[in-house]
Amino acid sequence: MPQISLYLEEEIHREIEMRARLNNTSVSKFVATTLKAFFSQDWPRGFQNTFGSITDESFARHDPPDWALDTPRESL
């Protein structure tokens, strides 16, 4: 398994140690789990390449409505 070395501010290091203790795990396991969760929330690989690939006219951008037609509201 690959290893990594990090240089952290003391305050961040203390926070990581505290959170690892609260989770009853090692610092290494806590950081690995946190990073895995962070990256799993990302969009699927290549998702950005799909921008503009839909040609269906129902996905067309429409002009915004005329705000003059909006219901008048009382000023607060």
C-alpha cells in the first residue's frame, strides 16, 4: 500500500488526532477514510466532457421572464 508524508500546521494536526481518537481509530486510518469519502463525492470521471452533448431541444436555454409581469409586492 502506498504511503504519503504530509506537512501540516500544528493546529490541524491536533484536530486530526482528536477526531481520530473520537472515532477510535488511528490517525492514518482517519485521514485515509476522510480522503476516500471526499473523493467519492466527486462527479464521475469524464463527466465534465458531457457538457453540451445533449441535442434535445427540451434542454434549450430560455430567456428569463419579464419581471414587469410579476405580481406587485408590498415593500417592507
